[in-house]
Amino acid sequence: MNVLSIRLGEEELRQIKVLAKEGHVDQSQAARELIREGWEFHLLCRYRDGNLSLGSLSRELKMSLSSTIDFLGKLGIPAPLEYEDYLQGLDLLKII
């Protein structure tokens, strides 16, 4: 694992301490989780704004396409599927 040294303000440090306490983890783990969640939020904003495709979002999140669609749904972001896509998926299942 790599080491990165950064300077934090009092508020940023307080937030990490709160997250660590709530999650019953050390401050390093809380900071890593916060960075990961911030990255996910950044990617979701890029996807929402049309600057990232569903496939690229899926790759960046290291999720399958179906898991990414489920993830979007949990966040209230509508699935980017049309009714025709659904029917096409049913047809593919019939072949298998």
C-alpha cells in the first residue's frame, strides 16, 4: 500500500474522526472510505451530466453492467434502459 501525506484542516480531521467512530474503524480506513465514496460521487456526477457512458461508469466502479444499473437504481437514478432493451433481453434468455 502506498503512503500519501496531506495536510488537513480542523474540520476535515473532525469529519474523519466522526466517520471512524461511527464505522468502528481507524482514521486511515475512514479516510480511504471517504475518498472512495467521493470518487464514486464524482463518477456519478460525470455520468449524470452526460460526460461518462454507462459502460465507462461500470468499468470505473469495477462493477458489472447489471450491478451498476442496480446501484444507479438504489440512488434514484433511472435505469438507462428502454422497453425495447428489456424485450431484447427476454429474447436472449429464451435462446439460453
